[in-house]
Amino acid sequence: MQHFPLDQLQSFIAVADAGSVTAGAPRVFLSQSAVSEQLRKLEERAGQPLLVRSKAGVAPTEAGLRLLAHARQLLAMSEAAWRDLHGVPLQGTLRLGVTDYFRPAELAALLARLQDRHPGVRLQVSVQKSGEIEAAYAQGAFDVGITMRLPQAPGTGSGSEAGVVLRREPLRWMGAAQSLGAPPAAGAPLHLLALPDTCSLHRFTVALLQRRRVPFVVTLMASGVAGLQSALAAGLGVACLNASALCDGVRVLPAAWKLPALPQARFVVLAPRTGEPEFTQRARQLLVADFA
């Protein structure tokens, strides 16, 4: 039977999360040379590179990102099996802050699945903007926070870049599936739909259009992603959204619209605070495994 050894996967996760072998090795209580040997064997078993190495550290390849998602799930399942056989269920209250953009069509089902698997966990979930979640997390209002980060997003504040990348999604220009019609005539403004200007994606989109000298007017500001999706489906304009926000009645705009190319967004589980309880540490591991 072909398989990946759990100890190699654990070292792989530690190094990927820490950003280097030097920083990752203490997390698994091994020497750097031992971890390097585990990574070599893991890449050999995978049949392809899993990490890109540079002077700045390491970063997962595309294959590495796929394996990371599997590895987190496997380790979480292994731990859950151990706790079940030893009669140690996960119990406690988890205050979770989640960005409105995170898998909007699937979030409720993900939370329900988590609740079914761990009935001893009492969830208190708040869906907010990423900046609000990061600020509240820093003040201790949440135990775990999931936020969206954008590359070189102007005006996003000075929040820490620390955390575990849970998921990467491309950003897309979206509009109504049926009634939107042709692109605006030359010189005519784009009708832009967005969340309020306190939203980092709003600021990112506006700055991008301004840099590319694309004329636009913000015709609607929705209070949340669900309202934005409804306005898009109604044909009120176009919006920049992450891929998982695509829904019924909404389409990705074709190349004929000649809108600026868009990068990927990263969804990040905020880094643990010093001295956080074991329950929160284990709950974070489960979220990373289940929500990737």
C-alpha cells in the first residue's frame, strides 16, 4: 500500500508553517538535519518538489499546497482517533471570527460538520470584515480568526502577516449571468458594486482601477457578501470577488471586458497568541484540517 508517513507529514507542516527548516524543526522536537532528511524522503515519495528553497526560507510548491491540505486532515484525524480511543473528547467554547468572503456558500455546512464531529465544542461564530476580525482577535475577543489577505492591498493597515494559510483563491471580475449585456462603451464608467470602503477588497479594487485608469462609479455598497451577490445577479453592475463567492445568477466576466488582471487572495488562520489554552490549540488544528 502506498502512503505518506505521518511523522514526515508532521515535519512538512511544521516547516511550511514556520517558513524555514530552522524555525520548523523545534516544533517537532527534531534536529534540522533530521527534518531535512524527512523532507527529502517525503519529496522522493511524492515524486516531485514540495518546497521551493531560497535564502528567505521555504515556500510550498503547487504540489506542496495540495499535500499540505491532505496532511492537515490526516493528522487531525489521527489525533481525533487517539482522543476517541482514550476517551478524551474535545470540549469547550470556541469563539470564532470568520471573514464574510470565506466560502460563503459552504460556511454553514462546514460549521455544521464541525459541530457533528465534535459535539462537545460550543461554537460562537461572528462573520465580519477581515480588519475587524484582526482587531478583535488582537484584543482577545476571538479564540480563532480567519481573515482574507490581498497582495499589496492599499490601506489595509499594519496587521501582522503571521498565520497559517488555509486556502488560496483567485479573484475574479463578476457580473450577472443573464442581463448584464456588453462591456461599457469606450470612456463610459464601469458600474462597480462593493462592500463599504472599510473593506480591504473594496479599497484594493478601487486602487487597481484607478492605477489602470479604468473609469468607474460605485453604484451600490452592500453590507455583506450575500447582498453583493444579490445585486450582481440583478444586473446592477460588476464586482471583484473571490472565486468561491460565485453563485447562481452570477458569472465570471469574459476577457472581452478588458478589465485588469487580478491576483489571488489568501485566507489565513491568525497565529496563536502566547499562552493560549490547549483546547484552543486543538480547535485551531481541526479548523485548519476541515476548512482547507
